[in-house]
Amino acid sequence: MKHLLLGDEAIAQGAIDAGLSGVYAYPGTPSTEITEYIQLSEKRKGDAAKDKIFCQWATNEKTAMEGALGMSYMGKRALVCMKHVGMNVCADAFMNAAITGVNGGLVVVAADDPSMHSSQNEQDSRFYAKFAMIPCLEPSNQQEAYDMMHYAFDLSESLRTPILLRVTTRMAHSRAVVETMDTPREQNELSAPENTNHFILLPAFARKNYAELVEAQADFVQTSEESQYNQYTKGSNPKKAIVTTGIAYNYLMEVLQHYTTLHHTTPHYTILKITQYPLPKALIDQMVADGAEEILVMEEGQPVVEELLRGMV
């Protein structure tokens, strides 16, 4: 089925179709429409108690994060939504969630607001993912936003870690046609983990958990390198390369389309699209091996990728 959806609505519908059991949020533009969409969804009502999606506007972002963690610890898929400044409020629970890990899939959506359309500052939530040492996804269009929710919950459960999904205002509040799946995934059954000590952050347990998180970093990088959302295209003149992320990739495609129309020729640049973090080191190494000498970095927000690349190439 095809629907005309806001980026926020694509995220919400993607979460519903991925077997979401609960959403916890604190309202703040540009994230608010995600939870509102789920509240109004038919799945919110459910055919039976076990099918209903729990929706809660929390007192603040920290309590939203804690509520979602509790649902995840019992094996259910949970979603947390907030704007970028809310990441500051939930930072304590968010950082510790990376240490405890998860049971059911847990996705944290941070909606950043470059240019401060409705915010008191600019922040780039990708820094929080790097700080917590967890994977981050950054869709480049509404279809990817929808598809990434399925992928994010699966990735969270396979890696046993929270996943941060970062969007910006222009992604959250623009519309596009999105093709959705016909048959939504069933919700997870309740399933208490065998070892609940993993969720207790006394130093004796936390030290072990932290060692496991550090060891998992290689797996996180490998999943980025193998991800369908990170794509490398070698150009006819590989000396010039463009590394672009999230919605900035969409901007780039619009510019290149205009260039092709104007000059009747296809641009010859090498393009590395990054929409899953940590950075895909193998793809970056390939870009350099192919002869990249001049690299233009396009990203909406702060120079996260630019700074990381300076230490790699």
C-alpha cells in the first residue's frame, strides 16, 4: 500500500508494522507527530488486549526512556521519541541503557532542529550515539525512515543494544509517498531474560557489561559496512569524492539531477552515502584505495563525519 506521509508519520507507521508494543515520549517539535500518529492509529486500539499498542506522554524524557527500557527488558519492542534537547534530559538513562543492553528491541528517536525553527539551540544527536558507543541510523528520505524502523528493531535485538534513529526538521516535516508492508509483524511475547543481573548496574555487573560493549564495537562497525543503507559508488574520476549523510544525501541527489539536466552529462564524482553509524571503515578505505584525493563532506548539523574522517584518511 502507498501513503503520503510526513517523515514523522513514516517512522510511526514503520514502528507499528515492525511489531511495536509501546511508545513513550515527551512532546517537542519536530518529534511530536510520531506519538500522535500512533495514538490515532487503529493498531492503538487493537483487536485484543495483547495487540494494543501502549502510548504514554511521559513527565519528561528521562522517565520516557526508563519506561521504554522496562518494556524492552521484558522482551517487548519499545520506542522512545523526543527532540534533540530532550536527549540532555534522558542522558543518564540513555547512557546506562548502552551498558545494560536490551531484551526486546529498543529504538530511541531524536529529532534534531538545525536552524532552530522551534528550539533554543542546535545540537547533533549523532554525538550521543558515539558517546554511548551504540549504532545510529539516519534516514535520507521518508521511505527509508519507514524501512529503517523494521531494520532498527531487528538490529537492536540481534546486537542486544539500543539503536538511536536521528532525523532533522526537514525530514520530519516534509511529505513523500511511502510504500508500506501489507502484513504487519506480530508483537513479541513477554519474555523475561534468564540473567537479570545484566540489567543491574552495580559495579561488579557494570564492569563486565562495559567490557562486552567495548568488544561489540567491531560487530557494530561490521554491520555498518554490510548495511544496505551505506552505499559506495565509484565515479569515473575517483580523485574527487563526496561523503554524504542522512537527508544531505537527498540534497545531493537533487543537485546532481539538476546538473545532469543542465549539462546533459552525468557527474563523475565518487559518492559514499552513510546513513548507518559507526562509520563503515571498509567503504572509506575503499574510497581512498580508489584514489580519492579531495573529499567533500555533506551533513546536516555539526561536522560529526568530517571530524571522524580526519582521523581515518
